[in-house]
Amino acid sequence: MALAEQAKRVADEFEFGKEDVRKAVKEFIREMDEGLQKDGAELSQIPTYVTAVPNGTEKGLYMAVDLGGTNFRVCSIQLHGNTTFSLTQSKVAIPRELMVAKTSKELFSFLAKQIEVFLKTHHEDHYFSHIRRRKTGDQIKEEEIFNLGFTFSFPVQQIGINKGLLMRWTKGFDIQDAVGKDVCALLQAEINELHLPVRVAALVNDTVGTLMARSYTSPGKTGTLLGAIFGTGTNGAYVEKLDKVTKLTSNKDAGDYDKSTGEMIVNTEWGSFDNSLRTLPNTPYDVELDAKSVNPGIQMFEKRVSGMFLGEILRLALVSLLKDPKIPLFRDENSAQNDVHSTTQIHEDSPLWKQWGIDTSFLSICAGDQSPGYRMTRQTLDKDYGITAVSAEDAEAVRVIAAAIGRRAARLSAVAIAAIVIETGRLNSSSTSAATTEKKESVEAPRGEGSSVADKDVIDVGVDGSLVEFYPGFEDHVRQALMEIEEIGEAGEKRIRIGIAKDGSGVGAALIALVAGRVG
Ligand code: ADP
């Protein structure tokens, strides 16, 4: 069989058609409901205690800190109240010895120290007037205290807007005495030791931050419905009716929260949608990727959708073709076609032979390559992947398979977006969310310029992450799939506006601190 036909055969394995999408949406909705009712469901549906989304008129100066894997970021955010903001930021690498310190105090006092340095550098007046007041015994003014949003990217069991118990460390951290403790309280204790005018007002999940940031900056009258991340991993958080979050409303031990809006943001943790593979596609490449991963059987949706995995799926698909010496992919025509390594143009140290060897950004290069004879794709294969003298036919074969993987990821992403749009009933209503007040101005028209979608009918979705930002045509594929879903159709698809939430983590955390400050 010619190479082109072989490539098409593999690409077809990644087909996720209209009926597949529809079935998966139904399953997603079922799992959403299940997760709202009980713990331990496939979709965790974690209540965040954030009960309102911003509308762009919020004002004030807030702080945000972000403890990711390698860096600690501190920033202050001035919300101007007209959907714009200014952000000042500093970043330090976390010393390795603190990641495995004997006591959590060592790590958290380091974090508090960074906040102090930041305040001294960027908010000198504020900092010193606070110190003066303390020395003279004058009363500390409430407005001098910074409300801070704490983005903490480790598994926590959130029990209040600024309370969360560390379940376990990941990403190389290991400080035993912190496990089971409230990380906000640990940080606050160290801030207090330094007498800083800072209150840890909110514990923030990055997806919720994306939703909040988008809702503040997005034009239009309605609040944002969904914040979604398509980066290394994938996840989404959305605005749910409080009375549907029964596992929270029926739990007498649940922490305090503002019930007046009748809504709460729920963190779906949709990376684990359909772990039992009722509706997700499962090619031989998906099976192999999962089997060789550190967490087989877990995060099955994420393994088909997010940046960490798409490059590896492509690699496994290409290696499967290379295993058959009769398939002329990357083959030197003049050599005997009987042994994989000796007859290919692939360097033996090529990343193509190593797990995680292909980065998902390569899929973006393939999808965006319009150069004659796919020069860009061929150059990248040569330069980054040690594959020399790639023919235009080879490049075309790689592109066809890569495109199929990217398209499938986008169509699966549409499943999650569609399920949330349908399940929340937004298609049936054009009313403003109860949790946000009306905006004065209305700017940008939703997708499909010149469309007749009234501002109040827009269903706003904020997204973040390199995949959605840089993969050419990702949104188009999402939209095509959205249109194919009966409940949405062309009319519904037009109402869905998808926009990037820039600087989501900082601004989002500030906005959650603001909301929390109002409540507390
Ligand atoms: P994070 O999710 O870790 O905050 P990003 O949103 O930048 O960070 O996502 C990083 C992931 O995106 C990595 O898995 C990487 O392979 C992938 N990626 C980076 N650049 C691109 C690109 N141009 N196109 C598609 N995926 C990309």
C-alpha cells in the first residue's frame, strides 16, 4: 500500500464522528450530575466556594501569589473597574532544599519573605506606612490590608473560600508535616510573623482563575459561563446553580459561603472524564500511551486532549508505521528494506525513538505549514527530530496523521464545552446570570462577525493554554463539532463566544480575593 494510503488508514483511526460526539456529550452530562451529588465520581465536580463572577466594574488593589511546580510568583493587580487592569509581577525559583524541607515552616516562611520583598519593592508607601502605624500603636486601617488570592497547584481538599487541606504533594515536593494542614493558614501564620498587611483571602484553582479573569475582561452583558484550560493538562470550571450542588448543600459540615447569588463555581476536574472508556475513543496508540504512563487508567480524557500527550500519540502512531519495513516512511530508497534502523533516514538517537520525544508544538507546526512541499515540517523533522532528507510525501503523511490527532482533541474539547452549555440551561435563557450585574457597555460581536446574536444571548467561554492558543484551527474544529450536536446546532454555536483569558492566574486570583473579601 502506498504511503499516502497508509497514513490515511492511521488518520482514520482518530476519526471521532458526529454520533461519537453526541454519545460522549450525553455521558459527560451524566457524569456531571453524578459528581454534583456525591464524592468519588469520575468527574470530581469540586465546589470552590466562589459564588459570583465579576462583570468588569470591580475596582481595587489586590495581591496574588502562585505556587506552581518550580516558581513562586507574587503579583499585585490594580483593577480599574472598566474591564482593564495593571499587573506588577515578580518571580523566584523555589530552592530545591525547601521542596523537601523537614518542616512546612521553612517553605512557607520563605514564601512570606518573598511577599515582604515584593511589598518593599513595589508598594513602598503602603508597606512603610503600615510599619509606622504598628510602631506608633495607631490602629491598622482595614483598607491598608491587601486581600491576597493564593493559587496553589497541588491537590487540596477545599473546605472554604480560604481554607484547603493539602491531600498530598506532587511535582517533587515532599514536606510531610504539611499534609492534612490548611495551606492558607500555614501561609497566613508566616505573613503574620513578618507583620505584613496581607490577608490570605482565597485559595484559588487556576481554572477558576481563568473563568474569573475572562468574566472581568470580556465584553458583553452576561458573565462568563466557563473557564477552560488546554495546556499541559486540561480542566474546566463553570458556574452552576447552587441547589444542584447537592453534595455541598446537604452537607452540614460544609464551610461558610455566600448563598445569596444562588450559584457557585464548580471545578469539574474533567481530565478524568470517562476513565472507564464508555464513550472515549481508544486507538492502539491511546492504549499504549496509557499503559506506559505513570497513572494507567486515570486522566483518560486528558490523555486524548492535552498538550502533554498529543505529541506522544503522534510519535506512537509514526513508530507503528515504521515497524512495518514495507511502508516507505522515512526510507532511503536505495537500501534494503528489511531492518528498521539501518534503512531509515532517522538518526538512532532521534527523539522519535524515545517516550515523550515529540512535543505537541510540532503538531502546530504541521497544521500551520503552508510552505511549498511542506518545507517547515521537513526542516523541523531534520533539526529537532534527527530525520534527514525527508521527502514531501513523508511530510504529507506525518501531517495527515498529526492533523487527525489535533482534530480529535478539539472535537473532544467540544464535548466538554457542549455538555456544560447544555447542562446549565444557558441555551434556553437569554437572561443575565444572577451572579453578575449588568454591564453598561457592549463591545465586540461574538464569533461570526455581523451575526445577529444579541449581547444578552452570548454564552461566554474563557480559555487558556498553549494548545488552544497556538494550534492552528483548534477553535474551528471545536465549533464544527458544536454545530453537530443536536441541542446546540448552528444557532447555538453562534451564541458561544470563545476568548483567551490573558494573565488568568494573577487577575483571576485577585478577583477571587475580591469576592472573598466582600463575603468575609
Ligand atoms: P501550562 O499548561 O503548563 O501552564 P502551557 O499552556 O504553555 O503551560 O502548555 C504547555 C503545553 O503545551 C506543553 O504540553 C506543550 O507541549 C504544549 N505546547 C507548547 N507550545 C505549543 C504549540 N505551539 N502548540 C501546541 N501545543 C504547544
